[in-house]
Amino acid sequence: MAWRTEIKALAVLAGGFLALFFLPVASPRFQGAVLEALALARWYAREHVILCLVPAFFIAGAITVFVSRTSVMRYLGPGAPKAMAYGVASVSGTILAVCSCTILPLFAGIYRMGAGLGPAAAFLYSGPAINILAIILTARILGPELGIARAVGAVAFAVVIGLLMHLFFRKEEAGKVRAAADLSQADGRPLRQTALFIGLQVGILIFATWGSPEGSAGFWAAVYSIKWLLVLVFTGALAAVLVSWYSVRWWKLALGLAPLTGLLVLVTLPRTALAGNGALAASLQNPMLLFGIGVVGLSVVLTISGGEPAHWFESSWTLARQILPLLFAGVLAAGFFLGRPGHEGVIPSGWIASAVGGNSVGANLFASLAGALMYFATLTEVPILQGLLGAGMGKGPALALLLAGPALSLPNMLVIQSVMGTGKTAVFVALVILMATASGLIFGAFF
């Protein structure tokens, strides 16, 4: 057996040597793809880590620490009532306006706590797919028929994919049902307390990531204009809960969250007061720095407080340490091969545009595969599709990409594999791609 190990090591070394030996570093396309990989990773770090992933890690850590395994099994476990479990999981995206990567810590949290594979898979798909803002934007820009088809298809997909995952791996799920029967039915802390605690964090996540609407009037624009005030309101309520129920000293929180006081000043100052101060104006336009410093302060406070707060941070950090390296590796790979929207990686964008015309099986399958591999930030799939439709993309492949793209990405797949294994990940990805392809074919036949 030792010689086989040595042969494998030799093959790896030889493969690496040949790859480096023939690396086309002088090729302009290769150089551009490397820059695209780094540019996408930089954009991801700036736009999604502090405001999206960090709150998601804290929410996932709270689920792990404060939500009892009994509660998870009761509402989302394999033995839970199907209507309740799949109903909750399949419409979660209407609340969480997150991308395929931000949903991962939340999915990992509930899955490792004992949620059934079916409801967990439905939640994993629905989180980024059933985004109410994205569906409204799709209907307004790409047409009401695509918006309606996306909404109906996404909800149906979540339920069907969850049920099929449960069916394919029902033997393992039967083991979870038996384990649930042995659990004590007592919860350590009242469920309403835990629900409020996590709900406040979800509120911070929602409004911190609230995107700028196209116009300056209307409900969405009004919410956007006060988004940071809403974040501060939810943060203040969360601080009160930590002091009242989780024994965190108020003065420690006051010191740790002091940067958010600066954020409060910035968002409440009249615009005229900022006219002569470029630094303040720049901070107001990008308050992410103060938010990030506040997160660091909160992390320090939780660590030194001990008990449940420290355990909460430890669980959040454990998830971040496991997931972030895989996410950034996937983002680099996606940028290298496919580039950013409007830019090209190693694979020419013209190949993709030419392959998704008409309504053939190949066009819909290619659109589903391309969507599954590309990384779409929340709402960015709509302008990308607008450009592809203008270049001749069929409406069937457009729907296929809308149903597969936001829910999957190369970074997303790497993390899912680390959570539930290669076999389950392969089945989940295959189900999304096949169902998106079939949906595109049906939709394209009528439109």
C-alpha cells in the first residue's frame, strides 16, 4: 500500500510541475483572468463580508448556542409536521434578502443542530432564491411574466427539492427521527426570548444590506434613506436584551459599541452640517467602517463576559473559520473562470451569450449550469440578464438562470460539501440544475 501512496504523491507533484511549467503567464486573457479573480475577491470582501456574512455568522452562532436541539427537531426535524417544516423553510427568503453565500452560515447552524435534510435543503435554496426585492425588480425590468414565473418556481423548487432530498436519503433521516425521540422536551430558555434575540439580529442583517433602489421616491427608497437608523434601533434593542437576559455588563457594551454612537451622529446630522467637512461626508456615504469596528468591539465584550455570551462568540467564530476560506477560494475561482459582470475571465462571455439563444434543451441546460457556477450578489442577476436578453438570450434560458443562479455558486458548493458531504451536495446541485432546465423549457415554450 505504501507504493500506491508514493505514486499518488508523485502524480500530484508531477501535475503541479507541469501546470506551472506550461502556465500561460504571457497571455493577455490569462493575465486579465487573474486580475478578475482578485478584483472579484476584493469586491466581495468590501461589499459582503462586514454587512452580510458577519451578521449571518452571529445569527448562526446564536442558533447553535441558544436554540435547543429539541426546538429545532420539533419544528424543522425529519419528524416534524411536513406542512409546518417545509412551509417555514420554503418562504424564508421573503424575509432574508441574502445571496447564496450569506445563507450558508444559517444553513450550517440549523443543519448541525438536527434539522431534517429536507427542510434544511428547502431553506438553503429558498434563502437566496425567494428574495421579494429581487422578484419585484425582475418583474419591473425583465417583464411581469418572468417575475411571476420566478416567484412561483422558486417556492415550488424549495418544497420539491426538500422533499426529494428527504426521499433520496430517507434512511439517514430515519436515524434522526429515532435520535429526536430520545431527546428531552425541556428547553433551557423560553423560546420567545431566543426568538426575539435572533429576530433582532435578523433585523440588523436585513437593513444593513438594504440596497439602493433605482428611484428616489416610494417605499423602498424611504426605507433606504433611514436604513442605518433602523440598524441602530435594532442594535440598541439587542444590547438591552444582552444586558437584561444574558448578564452582559452595560458599561462593557457601551464601550464596545461606542463606534456605533459615531454612526448615530453621522446619520442624524443635517446634510448641510457636512458640507464643509469632507471626512464626515465620506464616512456618511460609507458607514461600513464604523459598523465593522462596532462588530469587533462587540466580539471583545462577548469574549471577556464569559458564560453564554462567550460561547455565542466562539460558535460564531468557529463557523467563520470553517466557511470563509472556502468562500474566498470559490470567489477567486469564479472570478478567474467567469469574471465579474461586464468583465471577462478565462471563458469568453461571448461563448455564454451565444450558447443561451432559443429554447433548446442545450440552451436551458447551459444557462442552468452557468448560473450554478457564477456568483451573483443579491439583485445583480437582474441587470446581468437584461444584458444577456438584449444579446439574444431566450426567455426560457433566462428563467433557468434565474432559478439556478441566485441559489447556487461555486463558493456556495464548496461550503455545502463541507457541511453535508459530497453525495448530498451532488444530489442537491443536480436537482437545482435539472429542475431549472425543465422549468426554462416549459416557460420558453409559452413565451
